[in-house]
Amino acid sequence: MSQVSFEEIGKQKPGHTPRGVPVVAFDPYSDEVMSNPYPYYQELREAGPLVWMQRYGTYAVGSYSSVVRVLTDHASFCSSAGVGLTNFHTETPWRKPSIILEVDPPDHSRTRKVFSRILSPRSLNKLRERFEQEAEAIVSRVVAKGVCDGVKDLAEAYPLKVFADAVGLPPDGREHLLPYGDMVFNAFGPQNDRFRECLARLGPSIEWINEVCQRKNLREDSFGAELYAAADAGEITHEEAGMLVRTMLSAGLDTTIFTIGNALACFARNPDQWAIVRDNPAIARQAIEEVLRYDSTFHSFYRTATRPVTLEGMQIEKNQKILVFVASANRDTSHWAGADTFDVHRKPAANVAFGTGIHGCAGQMIARLEAEIVLKALAAQVERIELLGAPELHFNNTVRGYASLPLRFVAKQDKGD
Ligand code: OVV
């Protein structure tokens, strides 16, 4: 098999099918597939542990074992060529690459160390009380309203308040966060209409983001302030501190918002599962894990082969992109019994919703904390979650969630019991 040169990557046309690799024809970025990707993921896994995505001229993995294999071999499957379809070695990224996501060791290790410390369970402890108070207030509001949009009124409202506060953002201008995040996650996919329309709509959001990443705009006693303190201590540069604030704002909103929305949809559609959490809120953390497995928020991203590498008995050429479907791995029936059933009693067995390996989500503990606290606040006040109409999906090239969820939160008769 011939080796693909740098220059050829990105210009590769569908049809350059490598020999011996099963071919998959569906477009994972089409509205049709995104509406319900799971039958397509099954097709992908049944085709084989490593396949060729004809539409985009990339390899892909969708089974649990091959996904884990790719993510735990960062030496062979790197992130520095970008974790989207765009190959940074040959194409121009839409923004300056992330210094923690789109980078390999040893550069990655230094930024990751600082970032992980600031988001460690230990440093998150001090946020719990404030997060709980805010969840109680927001949940009380939606319960009082009765009928609401579960996305706008709860799933968006909560992280836009508590996470943005924790980063140290000013209260004004936060409406720029979601258009920016939408762009970040669209940009991991192909430069399709969705990407172009999102970029065209962005307007002043990029400038606002860059502005609030500066030290003078961040509150004291915040993640942002801690990143700049790490710069004062010489662990990273001051410019890098600003870039890591950008990472928090890129990665920390859409993801948690969609996860909370997906949880609401799961429980509205499975009232028996809601009854379990409501009657035993201690299970909330495990239930969130099941939401993440069953309806993963981050669906897919890429790695790039650093050398000719054999995977699942097939040869991948250097510089080739490999599409990693974590949402498919989380539905792999050879790893999960009854994978397509939402079951909060399922024992948490290492789902890959947050990825795995050295690039495994650095914010996963705060993401879980937010979702768990919201679920517990709902469990304290809400008897039933009723779906009043068809949920509206939000289409994004990388993350999956809802644009709106018409819900009624039926209050418990006696909140005290
Ligand atoms: C994990 C993630 C998602 C989106 C953006 C970034 C990271 C970043 O580092 O900017």
C-alpha cells in the first residue's frame, strides 16, 4: 500500500478506497443521520472495527475496543494535526489551534497539568454549595412555571450562570458563548453548509471571547484568575493563560448544556427511570453516567496517524485521519448488554463519552458535578417530567443535543418528604 504524502491529505477524493478495508457510505454529518445516528453506528460496527468513510476519505472506528485502542495510543494517533477533519499540517484552521486539545506531548503535558489541577475534584469542592443553591433556584423557577422550555429555561440557564461565573466572566455579553461554542464544535467536522452558516452568523462573538480571556476582564477567585496565577508562577506564559481561558469557554458550555438537555429528554421519555432517581437521588451520579453512555453529547472527533500503523489487522498510512465515534462505542452491544436500553441501574463500566487516554476530558469532573446537582435539585422538587411536544434537535457537526424541549415539571405534593 502506498504511503500518502502530506500534500495529498485533504485533497483526497472519495473513491481512493484502501484495499481490504470495509467501506461505509453514509454521511455522519447529514441531517438524516444526525436525527438518529444509532442505526448507522450499528452498521458501522457491523462493517468492522476499522472502516473507510467513503464520503470524506478517512478511516473510522466505532466499536468499543477499537475506539479505546486509538485513544490510548497517542504516539501513533496524534492530536496536533487537529482533532477535526481539517488537517492542520496541510490546511489552515479557522482559529489559532488550542494549546491543550490540538497538541501532543511534551507540549500537551505542561498545559494539561495546570488545567487539570484547576479542575480537579479537590478544587471543585468549594464550588459545590454555590452550584447547589443556583440549581435549587433555577429548578424552583421552572417548577413554578410548570410549562417551560427545558433547554432555554434549565439546560442553558444553569451552565451559563454557574460555569461562566466559575470561569470569572462578567455577567454581560454571555449570549456570545453559545454561538462561539457552536462554531468550535462545527469546525471539528467538514466545511459543510452547517459550518459555513455558523461562521457567517458568528459576528462579534469571536472578539468578545478573545476580550474576556484577558486577565483584566476576569473576576478574582475564578478559574481564569487561577490560570493567570499559574502564569505568574512561571508554569505557563500569560498568553497561554488566556488561551486556556479560551479552552474553558470553548469546551465547557455547549457540552454540559446538551448533556443536561439529553438527561431531561431521557427522563421525560422514561418515566420509570425518573421515578428511580426521584426516589433515590443518591443514584444521580450513576444516572448521569448512563445518560452520557446512552446519549453521548460529544459524538465524534479525529486522530491522525503519525506513522504507517497497523490497526485491527489493517494498514493505515501516515497522516491519515481516523474518525473516532465515541457515541458508537458507548452503544456497542459486544461491550454493553442491552446497549440500546436506558437503564440508570447499569453499573458504570467506563463509558467513553469523555474520551480516554491523555486527552480524556479535563473538565469531566465539573461536567458531572453540574449535571448531578441539577438532577438532584429536580429529584427534590419534581414528581414527573412530561414531554408536551416533539423535542427539537440542535444540529452540530460534533455535539448532539436539543434546541428545545417542551416540558412540564410536575411538582411533588410535599417537597419535604
Ligand atoms: C475538548 C475541547 C473542545 C473544544 C475546544 C477545546 C477543547 C479547546 O481547547 O479549545
